[in-house]
Amino acid sequence: MIHTVLKRDGRVVGYNEEKIKAAIRKAMLTTEGGEDEALIARIVDIISMSGDEQMSVEEIQDRVELELMNSPRKEVAKRYIAYRDQRSIARRAKTRDMFLEIIEAKSNDITRENANMNTDSPAGMMMKFASETTKPFVDDYLLSSETREAVNAGYIHIHDKDYYPTKSLTCVQHPLDRILKHGFVAGHGESRPAKRIETASIIGCISLETAQNEMHGGQAIPAFDFYLAPFVRYSFIEEIKCLERLSGCDLSHLYNVEIKDYNHKSLDGLQGEERYMQHAVNQTVSRVHQSMEAFIHNMNTIHSRGGNQVVFSSINYGTDTSAEGRCIIRELLHTTYEGVGNGATAIFPIQIWKKKRGVSYLPEDPNYDLYQLACKVTARRFFPNFLNLDASFNHHEKWRADDPERYKYEVATMGCRTRVFENRFGDKTSIGRGNLSFTTINIVRIAIECMNIKDEEERIHKFFSKLDHVLDITARQLNERFEFQKTAMAKQFPLLMSRLWNGAENLAPNDTIESVINQGTLGIGFIGLAECLIALTGKHHGESEEAQKLGLRIVSHMRSRVNDFSEQYHHNYSVLATPAEGLSGKFTSRDLRSFGVIPGVTDKIYYTNSNHVPVYYKCSPVHKAKIEAPYHELTGGGHIFYVEIDGDATHNPKAISDIVDLMDRYNIGYGSVNHNRNRCMNCGYEDATDGLTECPKCHSRHIDNIQRITGYLVGTTDRWNNAKLAELQDRVVHK
């Protein structure tokens, strides 16, 4: 006798014979014989009494077909079969329509979910086919009913859900020195340890690309200058050896001679060893420059993930004060300023200047000249962004200025904003660690559900009660995903789990990764603080002190709960100021359908990213800094501060340094500057002319505006989804 039914989505529900009766009755009513209740009852009794204790929907429907075919009403069986086929087609129709949109290269929110992905290419199309068909599988078979309900109701969004079945992790900060010293195996090729700057540069590219194919998020190098610096000296020694062969002189005493700085100078008037020395320096500088040029060129041309996406890469640098480290930094900045190809702005890697008092920020600091150069480059090329090592929450108790390996104690970030530093299960460092997965909470929806409660105290109390409920679900979901991820074997991630992730060197190929991944983080993100506050108080935090106090209370509460979850589940939970791109319009459209147009809340097609002041709100950079700064200490999983400036920033690097000064003054962790930059899509010409419609070089009218989307640049806004395009149009200059 049937007691329970296994549905198509994996749920088990109680058996309900009325549903079978209704389906047979519907088929009968389309035939000349009409309804026959006695036959319906007899068929249902046979199926109910002779069936197994639990049967699937398909098994029950097969039995209905069989009994109808054995009855006098065979025409009903035919109608029932046709009805089943129609229902199957209807269930598949959504997938069919979605596939057709991908096939026809339509521009919509499915195909433009990620502006860095070309879904018009065959590889990109395959990625989207796989992505969109994998998500329902995750919903049906890998998520708990509690999580599935929260997702379907619009309370949470699971990032990179299409990668869920692969057990992959999000991102990692590459300990590139391990690879450069020991080599690695990728695919069918084996890389030997590097010996010169050109090789080191190429291996850096290969490391980022290879890991990108093993993970679903971005890749970063935490100390690019420190890692590559030794190869500057190796290359210098090679140049000295070349001179030995040419001159027949023994110059071995110059191999390790002190070099105060690697500056290219004329050889005029120089004699003897002084001439040899300068020639070797000049050659070394040229090789470093070419290597940095190749690195940037490769990171904008080599593809990963099936060939449809350049590597989402970031590099952190700025605090190596050695002559060799300074050479890396200087030539990297020079080649960035020059641009790639026809002088175009490089989209990747996202470059991050590590600002540190006593090292790379003040006039008396050894790298101050390079900091000034960095500001000049940012004024033209958007990069580097600026990471504030002086922020109180970015300090490390072991950092010492005279420690040659101090980079181990310097926080590094992913360009989009992801931050990994604190660690309950190993060393406090960014190196060899990353985010495991993250999920974002729609705090706007929670606020909307409470906004009509007239009593303010009751309204706020209800909001926090609902927030706690969703936070609990989110923490459990992330723990469930971790439990799934940890069952992966090391051999599934050949580079990540051999050279990159801390502790992975102790794993055998068939070992699970459980013993090492808990050093990563589980991120609980949020979106739309501004709209949440408008729903609760009538104003956002940029325009109301009362709203700001509530905003800080909300995020502080999330931070407190995250600490509780870390103790409860024994993981590194963190609060993330979500970098919403594809998500920016998803929550909004659903809330609009549920609640209608609410002024200041659902009247746009996007929600404001994380804790930012709304892009449309006119205010000064100082005001924006004051409002957003306190949230950086609360969002240990990642954050970013943006300022929009007008005009041609190329000739105004001081505008950039002024923003960095704001970061220093207000304890901001990470920030960047947006400004106008046009790009001819035909010849690559760039300038900052406002409203440029025709290229002055090739006269093409195919002009695009380079913009930052969620921390990274995009060379064409053609790939932006509608929500982000609407946000772009609303952005105002901060002045």
C-alpha cells in the first residue's frame, strides 16, 4: 500500500489519491464517454493497494496508464498519455526558451550575468548551457528544503551555485614563491623552478590560469614584488656573465654587489667596471620591463574555463623596498601606464597598491616615489587600487619593517574586494588561503516585510528577529556546502591542492581535502543596506544620522552572529560587503513582483551594493568616506570604497592621492577611484573626452566607455546586465 510519494524535485510527500482521481477525470472529460467515477475509483483502489510503500510520481503515472489501457476506456489512456507528454514539455519549456536565447546570442540578464564572460562565443555558450541546467539539479538534490525555500522566497542568494556539484572552492591567494622555487605540474607539462625574470613572469601567468580552471572564483598573488624580486638579481648576474664572456674578464665579484636602485642610464662617460655595471643594470631593467609587459599582455589574452573568459586575476604589491623589488614595481607601473596593444587600458590583472606608513606612503618613506608613480598610473588607467595596511583591522602583531618576509603578515585582497586574513585554524595570513563559498542575504526584503509596523521599536525588533532567522539558515547552508566540499579528493585540484593551499603538500592524491580547507572562509554577504534603511526609517545612511546608526547596528549584529557561527560550526565565518553584479537586479525584480513599487526601495531595477551610499546620491568624497568607513571594520570578508571623479584625471594624480589620504584618515581598508575613459573598439585609442562619439585616430564611431563594475574593469559595457547598466547611468560625481 502506498504511503509516501517521491516527487521529481527529490521531496518526499504523503500519498494523496485525490490527485490521481483529478488527472484521470480531466482525461475522461476530453472524450465522448465523459466521466466515469466508478472506473476512477476502481483504478485508484488498485494502484493504492497494490503499490509499494513509497513510489515515485513517474511510477504511479505509469501504473495509471497501464490500468487505463486494460480498461474499456482505452481512449482515456491515450488522452492521459498525451496529457503527460504536454506536462513534460511544459516543464522543459523554460529550459528550451533559455537555450534559444543563448543560441541566438540575445543580450539579457542570463547571458550578461558576468560582464567578463563572452557568452556569445561557442565556449561561452557551452558554459551558460551547463550553468543554467546545473542550478536546478542543485536545487532539487543538493540543497536542504529549508535552504531551497529561502532561495525561492528571495531571502538568500547562493553565489556560484552552478559550481556547487564540482565541490570547488571560490578563490586563493597564490604563494607564488613555492611554485617558482619548486616548479609544478599542469596538464601534460611540467614546470621546473624558475631561474630568470622572464620565466618567473610566465610561471606567474600559468599559475593563475591553471588555478582558475580548478576554482569558481578569482585568483590573486599577495606579494607580487617580493616573489619576483629575486629573479631581478638572477637576471642581473646573467648579464654580468655575458659581459665576462665578451670581455674575458672575471667579474664574479659584481654578482652580489650592492645596487641601490635599478635605473636605466646612459653609458656615456662611464669606463671599466662602472660601465659594465650600468650596462648590466640597463639590460636587466629592459628585461624586467618586457617581462612585466608580457605578464599584463598574457593576463588579458590567455583564457580559462573553456576558453570564454580571461583569468579573473589580481596582484598585490608596493611594500618591497629592496632595489630588486622596486624594479619590479616600477616597470610594472610603467608598462601599465603605456597600455597594451594599441595603448588600451589593461582590464586584468586588477592591481592593488599596498599602502603602508614607513614604507610606501609618506614623503620620507623609501617607496614614496613609487607611490607617486602609482597615483599617476591610476589617474590614467584606473589601477592600481589602494589597500590600506594602516587600517586598524589590517594590522598584524608579527609585522616588522626589517623582516625580509614581512609580506607574510600583510593583508592582501582580491581586486573585487574579497578579504581573507584572520584564521581560527592556522596562521593569520592571506597567503595560501581563500574563500570557500559565500551566500548573500536580501536584507531589503526583510525590511519591507516590517516597514508597515507603525511602532518604531516593534518594527526594528521584528526586523532583527527575521534577520536572525535568515542568518541561521544561511550559516547552516554554508556549513552544508562545506560538508559537501570537504569530500573532494586532492587529485581533483592538482595545482591548488599541491602547491597553493596551505597544508596541501601533506595530502596524497586520493586524500580528501577536509583536513586543510577549514583555513578558508565562509562568507555571509548582504546587499541593499541603503534600501533597507529607507524601508525602515524613510532615509538611507548617507542622508540621515539616525539611519546611519541603524545601519551600523544591523551590520554589527551580523558581525556578532558570524562570530557565534564560527564557534558553533568551527569554521571561519565572515561578513562580506557583497560585490553584486548578476545579483544586483535579481532580488529587486522579485521584490517588485511581491510588494509593488516602493519609492526609494523598489523603484529602481537594482539594489545598492552592500553598504555603499547610493550611486545617485550627491555628496562629497569626505562625506562618503565618513559614512562608509565604519563598515569596513565590520566586514572582514571584504569591502571596498569608491569615489567618482570628473574630468580627465590623467593630469591630476593629486586627485588620486587625496582619495588615499581619505582612506588613511577614516580607517578605510580598501578603495579605488572611478573616472572617465573612452576606448575605440576598433583601434584601441583612449582618451577622457566627455561624450566622445568618434575616434580621432581611426574615425570609428564604435566607442565604449571603460568602467568599473564591482571592483574590476570591463572593456565594453555591451556585456553589462540591465541592472548594472541602470546603476551606471545613475552614478554621480563626488565633489
